[in-house]
Amino acid sequence: MYHIERAIFDIRRGLPVVLATGDQRLLVQALEGSDSVDTLAELSGARPSMVLTRHRLEAMGMSLKAEAASLPLHEQVSESELHQLAVARENEKASRSLLAGLKPAAAGERAALTLMRRALLIPAALCAEISERQQGVIDQKLGSGELLQIDAEDAASCLAGATGMLKRVSEARIPLEEAVESRFVLFREPDGLREHVAVVIGEPESMEGPVPLRLHSACLTGDLFASLRCDCGEQLRNAVADIQAMGGGVLLYLAQEGRGIGLANKLRAYTLQDGGLDTVDADQVLGFGDDERQYAVAVDMLRSLAINQVQLLTNNPLKISALEEGGIEVASRHALYGSVTDQNHRYLSAKANRAGHLLDDVLDGHGR
């Protein structure tokens, strides 16, 4: 876990790391924040490739069965061409010449993309196989600590964190406007990158039967600044009030901004939406799927709170499935709506029509 944590921080700082898979070693660097492809080529002794997700390639009009593809980069590739390959709109898509040589990504290359996603960067990786003549140079840098080597299998599994290893760190009584008898319990993931909070309302541990529960993914713009682009802040406050009215329960506030893509990418997606894309297509242009969130951490939090049967406040069927797959019984579902406005109607419609959220009742009342 320590090595994965350091690798993620190095990746976020724009530094390369070594991924080992079998007899092959790859020098891997994030496209976001990288200085030069030529620098990576010189260090590795081989010409780098760019690894892109299936979602990104589909946004460029490419059909791909594999989850990711590797694209060899020619020696004269420019920064603008790299940007075009990684995040350009479909109507500005890269030329066919840039996409020549595209092939399914190997295991190490797919692991590199997973590191990018865990680091909350654009999911585009620069990968170069370390040549035989550069092995000694790389080994020297590894020995001095200048470079870090990690196993590709460990990198490939880092996105889900470490199931069962969530640490319960601290708690305090926090009276809320809609629920005076509340306490916050903070949990930290084992790599130290993310912290999640269980808002315990009343005394759910003394309740008989299923406990009212809301899984709420953090939304800085909506929760804190009352953004009109979404209904997240209103859902958050309504959830607290509803749980209080139901006699108490738990709200899990999960560090999964932007459906798991992070705040920086969420803002990029907002800019794409301003250009005409809906929320699903905007995420795909950036290389992400419909929903990048992981709910194993929610299951771990519920286990720590001794909760195994819930009444779930949600409009998202994926949350029901995720809890049930984790062994949590979902006894019932309760809808949870915010207001539909001119500013968030398109966003909510996309969630209903593209992502299967159960919003018919509230959208029908707004002239859907």
C-alpha cells in the first residue's frame, strides 16, 4: 500500500514511475502535467505510446471492444496533438493519421490508466517500455530512490482501495439544524488519500429493523455553494431531514466528487456541457464511464457501524446493487428529490435517460 500511495503522489506531481509486469518494465507518466514526450523517450530508450480508455476512443468515433487502447506516438507529435487525442471534442477529433497503429492495451498499460484514475487525473497515460540499454540507468535511479517501481497487478487493483482495511479515525457530536442529535464519524482509506464521514442521526444502533440510509457523494459546488447546475445540496439537506423524520439513521458522505472523477475533471466536464454536451457525454469525452464511483467503502463503513439492513434513500439503482453485492440487505427504497429548475433540468434528464436514475415523478412535474 505504501508503494502505491507514493506512486500516486509521484504521478500527480508529473513524475514517472516504473510498472513491472512479468519480464516487462514500463516507464509510466501522466499526460496531465507531463513536460515532454521526448524526456520520457530519452529516459526509457524507447518511443512512448499514449494509452486511452474505451470511453475516450468512442467519443472520437472509434469502436473498441477492449477497455483501453495503446497508440504509438510519432517523434514529431506536438502538445496540441496530445491534447487533441486526450480531451478534444468529437467535432475537433484527432485525424486518422494520429490514430494509426492503435491496438488493445496490454496489462501494464491498463494498470497505468488505473493509476491515473486513482490519482483523479485525466485518464490518459504515457507509457514506454524500458529498453535493454537503459536498464542499468533505471536500476540506478530505483536504487537511489529517484524512481519507484511497483507491480502492475497492485496498480490494477488500487482503484477500489483495500476492502476491509478502512480505518475509523475520530468522531464528535455535531448538532445539525435539521437533526440536533447527530454525530460525525470519520473514516480514512488505508492509502490516506480519501476520508469519508458517516453522519449518524439519532441512535440507529438501538433501532429494530432496517436503518434509514443515504449514500451521498461529495459535491463541493452543490453542497457548499448551492450551485444551480445540480440538485445535490438540496438532496443532502432533504436527506438529513428525512432521516430525522424516520426516527434516525445514517448518511454516508463519500469523497467521490463528480461521480468519482474528482473536482478538476468535474469542472472540465462542466465546460464541455456549456458547449452543448450532456453530463454523460462530457465525462466520456474526458475518458470516463457513466459513473466511476466505488461503493465498497460504504459497505465497510456500514460494517463498522454494525448495520447490515437498510432503508435506502436513493434514485440510483446502482447503489442498491452495490450494497446488496456487498452483503447489505436493502429492505426498501425511498425516493429523494431536489427541485427541478431551468438550470439543472438537462442534467437530471440525462441522469434519468442515460444513467437509469428513477426520476420520472419529479421530471414529469416539470414538463418532461
